[in-house]
Amino acid sequence: MVKSFRVSDLQMLLSSVGRSKSGLKQDLVSRALRLVQSECSPDLLKKIRQLYESRFPKKVPTVPAAVVVGGQGGLAPRRVTELQATGRGVPTLGVSLPPVPGGPDFILSYPSSTTSAPAVQRSGARTPATPYINGLDKTTQNRQPTPVVRFVNLPFYHTLEVLLSPTELVPQNNEKLQDSPCTFELTQSQVDQIRNSRDLRPGVKSVQVVLRICYTDSSCPQEDQYPPNIAVKVNHSYCHVPGYYPSNKPGVEPRRPCRPINITPYLYLSTSTNRITVTWGNFGKRYCVALYLVQVFTSAELFSKLKRFSVESSERCRELIQDKLRYDPDSEIATTGLRVSLICPLVKMRLNVPCRALTCAHLQCFDAVFFLQMNEKKPTWTCPVCDKPAPFELLIIDGLLWEILKDTQDVEEIEYLSDGSWCPIKAEKEKEKEREQSNTPEYPVLEIGSPEENGHSPAHSSTSQNGKTAVGVVVDLTLDSSSEEEANGDSEGESEESEERPPQKRGRYDYDKDLVTAY
């Protein structure tokens, strides 16, 4: 039926549900078929029927064989046509429109009432009782959505049951803010699981009902992503949605940590119907919403799981070191050692439990406890050494470095050798320091102020009384070159002046007797 529409009909159909109406006819047909298969609603079916009747106005539905036309006791053909047109006095008939290749199978059911407009039903579908989500019936929502949207697995959340499979949020009008209602019921076993679960902290259970939202994309598993202007109302209360984190970098907008929203405290812990209304901003992007019954883990529980299942043996770590330091004749650079710091790059403290990801090419580790605690508060799952993804499933504990940390106390850095052994870097630094101290020459201390017996000072004499030769002259290295030049210039100038002027004699003066005048 949809394939028989013209381009104008397809554009009218898509625009009525708020979808894009641009593109070729083939694109419009495929878009309309996906719309019918995934988001079939009574209003949509009514619109399709109206467009079909306007497309084929002269097509008259054929009367099934159950109705005898003409003959004794029957209805005249003209009378049947008139009654079909008016709907008066005609029994309930199931009449089918001419089949369209590749179109959906719809049945138009004419009721026995006086209403002339037929009711549209999907073949094999039950009459909906109440709207389920986006104004659609529950039977339609229980169908497997197309395409199938998958969420990424979260290490701190283990899915127990699916309460609502990923369903797209459909805008009902052209307004920017949209309200999408949803109703669901908990079974008695699910209620018991929530009530009997332990408390993570006061008022927070370990078994929760969470709401997850992501982009409508079936190409790969999707991370949680909130639409703009999101607000979630559960029954009669608005639940808490994580806010934005301020950014320390200039020019970078604040980022919201998207994670599952815990709606358990606002639910009716019984078999009563719970109603959820998601308010979201319609700005062109498509979003899916889903409900899950999950069990929440703490960072301590994940650390216990990591120690139990993800410890790499020291032998395997030595093999990895030997592979990295193996001599390659084709390479121009030969690596003889790899230095590894024993300080965690996250908290700048000594490592306690060394951890790294299998996908990382480096041997530098970070502390597993701090890494899990930080991702519990703000989940990023990024290696702090190389900034590559480090999901929980790929984390391992380095058994060799763990043994080294237990054997050493004051060492902050080590070096792996090509044979798989290691040596501390601190000892090498101490040896270099001792070597520098041992190679420093020792100069004797000379007394410059006290004169010798022969009248010469030790600074001007090359040989002392006992015949020992002076080693060298002490030079003050704290003076600048300019100050040294000025000092040398002053001393040289003074020496030249002293050589040009003869020394003055005290108490006696030379004079010319002829120049003396007697009075």
C-alpha cells in the first residue's frame, strides 16, 4: 500500500509524524516502511488509509463470498453499494482493499453502527486497552523494535531483567520540549528482590530499577547519553538526574556524566502500575529509552573480582619483557632495558596493586584500587598512562611488579633487563654520587696572612720551609667575569701608577738651594 503512494503522498505522510520529507522517492518509501514497521499507531494507520483512498478514489471494496448478492432472499447489487456507502443496515463485514505488492497487511472492518468511517486494525493484533509509551499500545511496544539498539555493558551494573526494551522517543508535535509517557508493572518476585537486597548506603538498595537513555544507533553498542533539557518524573515525583561537571580548560563546555538513572525510590514496590514521563528536548537527534532491573556493585567488589580472575603470572610478565627487549637485527636501535616507575600516575603515591590494560603497549602500571574508585565516581575507563580505553574486562594485575613492590620499600624506579631480571635505579644513583665524591681533588689550606721567617708570604713563594711545593692557587669561582675584569683592571692600574711615581721619603725633602730666599 505504501509503495503505491506518490511522492507528494509520501511527503505528507512523513511530515504528519514529524519526519524528514526530503530525498528521492525510493528513500521516502523505505523511510515510510520503517516507520510503519517500528512505530505503527492508530493515527498513523488512519493517515495511511486516507492517503490511499485519495490515491484510488474509484476503487470499490469487493464484497466477500459470505454475503449473497442477488437471488432469493439476497440484496440487490445496487442496494448493497448504497448501504456500503451509507453504513445503514449493513452487517459487520470484513472487506479488504486490493493487495499491494510489498505493502503491509491491513484489514478495514466496517462496524454495524451508523458511523460511516471504518475502524482500522492490524491483522492479528489485539485491541489495546491503554496507551503504553509515546501514545502507542502495549502490544505494539512488545514487538522487537527495528533496528535493535544495544547498550554498552557497565561494570558496576549487572542486568537481571529487562523491563522495557530500547524504544525510541517519538516527538508528538513540533514543540521543542516533548513529553513521552511510559507505564510498567513489577512482578512479585521483582519486588521481593528489591526489598531483600542489601543496602549500599542508607536508602540505596543494591538491586535497583534504572532508566537508560542513548542515541538511536544500531551500528554498535551505545553509551548512555542524555538528551538536552531532560527531566524524569516517576509517578508523582521528579527523580535526580546527574548535573554538569565544570571544566577547568578555557573554552570547553561543561560535560554531564551520563549514567543510568536510579528510579527505585520513587516506584510503587508492589504490583501496581508505575508511570514514567520523560521530558526531553527535540533538537533533531533521536534517542532511545529502556528500563532494567540491575544489581549494583561497589569498587571493592570489583577489586575482589579483579584479584580473583585477572592476575597475570610473573612468568608471563617476564616473557613479555623479553619479547620487548629481544634483539632485532633489522632495527637500527637496540633497547637494552626498560625503566618502570613504582609511583602511581593517578595519585603520585607508591603503587599498592599494579594494574594495566591488555591493549596497552607499555609496562608502566597504575594502582587498581584508586583506578576503580575514580571510575565509580566518574566513569571514564581511560588508561592514565597512554589515554587509550581501558575497560574493566581488559584490566590485569601485573604479578611480577606486584612481587617487586613487596620485596622493595624505598625504591621508586626499576629497570627491566633483556633476560627478564630487574635492578633498582636508586642504587645506581647512589653509586654515581659516591664516584663523584671519590674523584674530587683535595687542596691544602694555605695561610696567607702570616709571614715566613725569610720575609716572604706563602702565596708568593713556590717552596716552603720544609721543601714541599704548593699544589695550586685557590680561585674564587663565585665572582662574575665582569667583576673579575674590573678587579684585575683596578689592580693593574694601581701597580702601574706605583711604578711611575717614586716612593716618597718620610721626614726629609730635597730642594734647590739657589731657589731658597732668605728674609
